[in-house]
Amino acid sequence: MLEIDVLLDKLEAELRRVIIERRLDNPLMIGIRTGGVWIAEIMHQRLKINDPLGLLDISFYRDDFSQIGVHPNVKPSQLPRQMEGRDIILIDDVFYTGRTIRAALNEIFDYGRPDQVVLAVLIERNGRQIPLSPDCVGTRTTLNAHQRIKLTGPDSLAIHLQNMDAVA
Amino acid sequence: MSDNLQLNPEGKLKHFLTIEGLNKSLLQEILDTAESFIGINDQQIKKVPLLRGKTIVNLFFENSTRTRTTFELAAKRLSADVLSMSISTSSTSKGESLLDTIRNLEAMFVDMFVVRHAISGAAHFIAQHTAPHISVINAGDGQHAHPTQAMLDMFTIRQIKKDFSRLRVAIIGDILHSRVARSEIQALNMLGVAEVRVIAPKTLLPAHVESLGVTVSHNLTEGLADIDVIIMLRLQKERMSSALLPSESEYFKCFGLTEDTLKNAKPDAIVMHPGPINRGVEIDSKVADGPQSVILKQVSNGIAIRMAIMAMAMQKQGSL
């Protein structure tokens, strides 16, 4: 079901469609660390995006800081100084609760006011907690609440299904 | 005053009072966390929401410009609400005791105190007596410690020199009265530098200074040999009650860092100073403003390091 190459092809096709539909003009692609960056690197190459890939680390924008604290070695985000008026393609590996994307949007808007933001994810799963949803997906899947999807890489990307009960 | 009052039961930072009693991995964690905060300076909105809704009070019982403003900026960049109080405008001048001041501020639902005080141990005293949910950061207490200054200097050194293990670091000047020197020596040794050397006239060194883990020189020219990092200290005129020195000009002649004396250190040595600098007393302007000086870099780094320490002290305190 979760064959990485098939999903990447599907996501690429979806992105090509949305670039035309939404008239994304010289878009800026941004990957969310860590898995999102791996997917974004592939899409950035396939779609021949001009600007270098932006990297986003949302650790300082998470809404669970008071529970989990701050991790050292948060890598600084690398975004162009000028985000004002740009069309942005934001990429993550898995869309789950939506909280990561909420944090990512807050961070992006702290760098400037983009024209449009399009969200592309490799896998959308059930469990949304806030009213956001992706524009492009590689696939949609339904999982149990205790199941998690994990992407490993970056050398050879692979999708793993984890059972949280087993981990705990 | 070695205390693990600073750490919670899980070994995480709760108060930041002195370098003593901390460990290498915690110091590295502070440096790594600060590294992450550096990037925020590139943002159009130089702010992250980590401490939104938290209230931080800067309690400055002693004057300061750099330290107070960088603490204030650091707190604001973490989105905390900050209040800066200085002694001259507060009610302690009306006779209120230190603990009463603290109790009143606690009643205003404060989450953190940043304390500077002329008495050694003041921040420690507040940490012992304040409500359990409050964190205390020492912004300089008497002649005891100034740990955030030490950490921002460690950060600056690591930024430029990368690896501590081969470094020879000279601390020059009024070691006796300097809380900065004490904290620097502890941090440098904890991070494992090859040598910490203090260079000063005998009258400006504490008794048994070698026991702090330093080598000693009383001659600037000789003492600078093989040195990678030079930390100049301010001649603390306001703390000098007795005649420890013949005169300022005499001091400059023997221990002032000039372009000429600087040549005795390694050619790529960096020059640091915690500020405020006394030009022509401990350091010549040509050196302070010269290519080897990283004095203003230290100031910029002060914001990131204070953000890191505040954020770490405010994260969830486990079982507390």
C-alpha cells in the first residue's frame, strides 16, 4: 500500500497540477525537518525549482514546549530573507494532527508575508485536530490511533508503520 | 557554594546561579541550544513563541547596561513579558527587605527572576526562598559569579576556535575582584581547555589562585606566549578600596594590551572583553577596535546564550 516510489510519482503529478491551477509563479519550495526535507529534495529536483530549497525547523514554534521543552541541536531554519510576496510550496512527509503545519505557517509568516502557500505531503492520515488540510498528497490512509507512520532516510527512503503500544 | 539547587531531579536546569556543580554535557547543551537561536536574528520578526505568557522580572540591584538589555531582549525574543526593575526606583530604598520584595513580585504571578546584586550569593539566596515554580538566573552577584557572561564567552570561543581541547586561554587583569574571571575559569576547565593562564600583578590575584585550576604569570609579554584566546578584564575602580596599584598609567604600561604586546600571543589569537572597556587603562583602542577583537560579537552572542538559558530553565520541571 505504501510504496515509496509510487507515492513520490503521485505527489509529483499532484504538484505539477497545482502549480498550473494555482498559477504558482517561480515558487519557493520549503521542506519541514526532517522527513519533509527529504521529500522536498526529491520534488525540488524533479520540478526544477529555481530557488534553493528552504529548510524549516519548527521546534521553536511547537505548541507542546511546556510539556517537552526545547531540544538542543535544533538546526536553524534556512529561508531566504525575502519571503514577501512569494508563492510557497510547503512540504512534509506525513500530515496527521495538523499541528506541525500550524507551527510551520507561523514561522513562515515571521519571515514575511507570502502570496500563496500550498501544502504537499507524501501521506495524509486520519487524526486531524485543527482545520488545515493538504493541497497535494501522495496518498491518503486510515490508521488506528496507536499507529504511527515513520519515514526513514535519507539515502534510501522507506516508510514504516509503528505500533505505539509496542514502543511503550 | 556548590549546589544542585540548580538542577531538578532529572538533572535538567532549573536555576542558573553558578558554573560550579554543573557538568560538561549541560554546558554543551546550553551552547548547542544557543546555536539554534542565532538564526532568529535573520528573521523579519525576531521572535519565537516559546515563553509566551510567561513573566520575567529583571531585578537589578546594581547598575548594568549590556547585561540588562541583552537579558531583556532575550526574554522578548522568546515572547515573554518582561519587567526591568532597578534598585534606585524600587521600594528597597524605602527599607523593604529583599525577601519582601520577592514575595510581592511572586504575588504578581512572576515565573522567573533575573538577579544582579552587589552581594555574593544574592541570587542563590533568592532561589532558596522563592516559590518552587519560579526559576532564578544569576546576572552577577558580588565577586562570586557571572555565569551567563562566562557562557556567552564560551559560545564565542567555540564559534571561532571550534575545539576547546587544544586551546590556551589567558585571563588578564583584575582577577581578585572579578566574578567574570571566576566563572570563566570554571567553565573553561569544565569544557576541557588545555590551559587557563591568569596574568596579573600579585596584588590583583586572590590567594591560592592556582587551586582554581590555572597557571599564573605576572608578566604580560611572557604570559602571552602560545595563547589562542585573550580575555581582558576591566580594572574595577569602584571595587578597589585600598591602594592595590601605583596608578592607572603604570598599570597600562605593565598590563595594558597594545598592538605590540598582542604580538606575543599566537597570530590568530582573539581578544575578548566582557565590557565596559576602559580604553587606555587595560586595553588600547587599536586592539579593542582591531581585527583580532571579538568584543562586539560577544555582545551579540549574549542574546542567544541568554535565550538558551532562559528557555532551558523554563521548560517543564518534571516532578516539581
